[in-house]
Amino acid sequence: MIDTAPAVRKAPGRKAPSGRARRPRRRRTGRRHGPYLLIAPTVVVIAVLMFWPVVQLGIMSFQKVGNRQLRGEPAENVGTANFEAILGDPFFWQTLRQTVLFAIVAVSATLVLGTLTGLLLNRLGRRMSRFVAGGVMVAWATPPVTAAIIFSWLFGTTGGLVNWFLDLLPDALVGGGWSDFNWFASPLPTYTVLTVCVVWQSCPFVAVSVLAGLKSLPGELYEAARVDGAGPWRAFWKITFPLLKPIFMVLVVMSVIWDFKVFTQLFIMAGMANRDAFNLSLYAYSEAFGSLNPKLGMGSAIALVLTAILLVVTAVYVRVMVRQGETE
Amino acid sequence: MKGLRKIALNAAGLLVFAIAVFPVLWMVSTAFKPNTEIFSTTPKPLPAHPTLEHFDLVLNGGIAEVPFWAYLRNSALLALGTVLVSSLLALLAATAVARFRFRFRTTFLIMLLVVQMVPIEALVIPLFLDLKRLNMLDSLAGLLVVYIAFAVPFAIWMLRGFVAAVPRDLEDAAAIDGAGPVRTFFTVLLPLVAPGLVATSIFSFITAWNEFIFAFTFLDDQDKYTLPIMLQFFFGRSGNAWGPIMAASTLLTLPVIAFFLLVQRRMVAGLTAGAVKG
């Protein structure tokens, strides 16, 4: 891709859609090679550090890569043995189920709460809106490691605020004995905390994107809807949602991708020893690095499954973006 | 009726604000509480007797043998390196896509989109082996290269809007006045894109500053740990020392929040500029 000059020469008939780029200029060679030279470093970096590793991941998923290979011996081809092993293992399906369920719950919660926050920000006065948006940004800005640790503390056993609060509530409502409840002992409570943590962090992005979209909508539409007697619920589904559908599409896809591969937060909360709480990315990681007998080939196979699922989602995303003219 | 509604809206706004900032406030508040208050059976929102003991412990190496400053230095070096290199690459590429029509332009843009969606968690295995082969494991340089690759695609995506917003006539005028392309770039384009560059830089900074899985996997030597790794290490080893853990978390988090609030509006504009153009 670096020597792209011939490709340009071969296409003399290609007309630039905008006339501007064709303006007469004195720097002819600059114009011809210019853009390629400008993107060349980026292309090299991405090819070497992102595309090539994906290829390697594909190759390694058909190999046995363990301690011996780490010492320099060549990798052993094992055909589809890695895939047979994981697909035949109920544990893989358990992690996949947990990954998917978590993504569904977290994405739904993020979008609903984020959209409500966006709508609210749009209705508030200017100063108040800025103030609240600033606060919401704090959640977004918090590093994932810190967020996971803060929520571990909030849901902790000794001195944890949530258990203290649940204990204060009437036992008839929430049951008793919360003060010693360990949220990280089994998968469901762990994922509950994880969901709260991830939703807390990802709502702001949705809220702010929805707000930006709402600001671009003409106010007359709502005026007309109100005159016609439509309530806020109807106005949202008949006006806001259809007009902002492209934004919602992008937000859904991005949230699915982010929540599908969530790693850091779960790693901090569950750790590598708590296998029952694994999702796909933690499972892949633990196979590859989790023990003294690393199975990097097996880890690659799991990671490849994860990548393949996300590539399908990405394909939807790219289609939406191209349709919206984002790549023009 | 109208006044009532306004009150309800503002109350909802305040509630959202409180939910959003509460966990962070609780972190800071815990960091300043003496242990007796941290483990009290009746937690209070603010420390009754604020103390700096936890910060003192963190800053002077009481929690992970190595003083905090060493980790801070590693994190800062990585973040600054990522910012410098990725901004430069992004500026060049963003100029290309915003200013030129060329073959593979659309391919390039689609590639940027796809690359942002690749689960980097999956790439940690091959990159680990690659860096091992190159003897670059357990070095900040190896991490830096990886961080640059992660930061560049988004930086280009964001920056191209800023470059496109600079009126072309300005550059043409400079060219007519006899300025070469390099000079035009530095005297016309760069100053005008500078605000966008700041916003993109801060985003790259945060990418590197917050990164966890690669640093955790690649770094072995405790002297080379970055702040998130130090925090995790300490959390894993002494999970109940919430005072020092929250003090360390505060020190890791506050710079990011400060930066983030600084550029939030521009960043959001860059993120959603295209999505709303209709």
C-alpha cells in the first residue's frame, strides 16, 4: 500500500466527486503521492499491530502453543482440535451464555437509561443542563479499573454501603442478613454488580449522543405534534425515534461491541480464580495466560470465536455508517 | 402547573447528577477517612476527621514497595508518548482524508471503522508472542507501540472533522502568496486545527492512561508497572485496605476526569458530528 503511485496512474479517468480537489495546483507530484504518503505511517502501524495479529490469531487457533513453544520450539499443528475441544465443552457454552445475557441486559439498560438522560438534558434549562451533563461526564471519564474497584467497595462485605443500605430497608421488602452478603461469591450477584458498574459508565455516552441528536431536530415538529394532541410518549416514538434512528443504530452496535468484550471490570471483580463467572474474553485470557501451563492456541481459538461474533456486529455498524455517508 | 413541571425536571436532573458523581465522591471521601470511619457500621457521606494517612502511605511506597511516583512516571511517559506519536500520525492521515480525494480513501475510512471495533482483548495473545520474539516484553517501549496503534484510528476519525472545517481558501491564499505545502501546513492549517488536536490528544492520553489488559500481561518487573496495574496488584493483595486503595484510585482518576471535563464538548462534537448531519 506504500507504493500506490501506479494505482493512481492507472486510473486517469476517475473523477473526484468534489471539484475542489481538482483545482489547478502547482504541486503536481505532491497531489499525486501526497495523500498516500500521509496515510502510509498509519496504514503500516495498523497493518502490523492490528491486522497481522488477527491473522496470527487465526493461525494459532489451529495450533498447539504452550510452554515448549514459548521456549522457541515451532508450533504444532493440531487441525481443528482446539475448536472441537471448546465446542464440546459445556463450560464454553456457559461462558458464551453469560457473555450474551450480560450484553443483552447491559445494552438494554444502557440505552433506556442513557436515552432518558439525554431527553432530560434536552428539557432542562441551559445552565442546569450543562451542570448535569458535567456530572454525567464524571462517570464516563472514570477509568475502568477504578470504576470496578469503587463498585467492589460499594458492594463490599465489611463497610460496604450497599449491604448497609439493604440492611436498613425493611426485611419484608428485601429480606434480611445483608450485612455479610458476599456479592462476588457466585456468578449472578457478580454480574449484577458488573451490570450496574458498566451501565453507570456507558450511559453518559448514550445520553450525550442522544442530546446532540435532539439538538439537531427542528422544534416545529414537536409543536405540531402537541397541537395535534400527542403526548410525550407518542411524540418520542413518532418523531424523535424515527429521526434519530441512525444514531440509535450506531449506539446499539457500539454498546453491543463494548459490552460483549468487557474484560477489565470483570477481571477485577471476579478475578481469574472464579471460573464460574467467566465471560468469553476472560475465558480466552485465562486459557492463554491463567496457569503455569499456558494454552495459547486454545485461548486463540476462543478469542477467534469472540472476534468472529463481533465482526458480524461490526459489519452491521459499517453498513450503517456507509449509508449515512460517514465514509464520504 | 408549568412551574411544578419545571421543579420536577430540575429535581430529576439533580438526581441524575447525584447518581453519576456519587461513586466517585464516595471514593474520594473514603480516601480521606480514618480506618475507624471506613469500617463503621453507620457510614457517613463525609469524613468526620479527615486524614491524609492513606495518601501518605500510597505516595511513599507503603502499599506496593515502590513509591507511587515511579508508577506515575511510567504511566505519564506512556501517555505522553502515545499522544505525541498518535497525534502526529492522525494529523497526517486526517489531512489526507479531509483534503484529498484518492483511490482507497473509502477503503481507508472503512478500515478505520473496522479496526476500532476489533476486540483488543483478543489481540493480546498474538501481540504477547510477537513482542516476546522481539524481546520487547516487559518494556514500556513495547507497550507504547501497541497503545499508538489503538489510539490512532479514533484520533483520525475525530480529527478529520476538524481539518475539514478549516476553509480551504485559506490554504489556497497561502499557496498563492508563495508558501509551499509544508509551510502552509504549519502556518495555516496547524494553528486552526490546534483546538481539535488538543481534544484528540486528550482522548489518546486517556486511552493510554487507563489501559489495563496489555500492561497487565506484558509487564513483569514491578518497577515498570503503570498506575492501573499497581492499583490492581494492590487490590488483589490487600483487598480490604480500602483507605489506601481509594487514595490510590483517587490519584489515578482525578487527572482523567479533569482532562475529560476540559474537552468534553469538543469530543462529543467530534464523535457525533457526522451522525447527526442527517
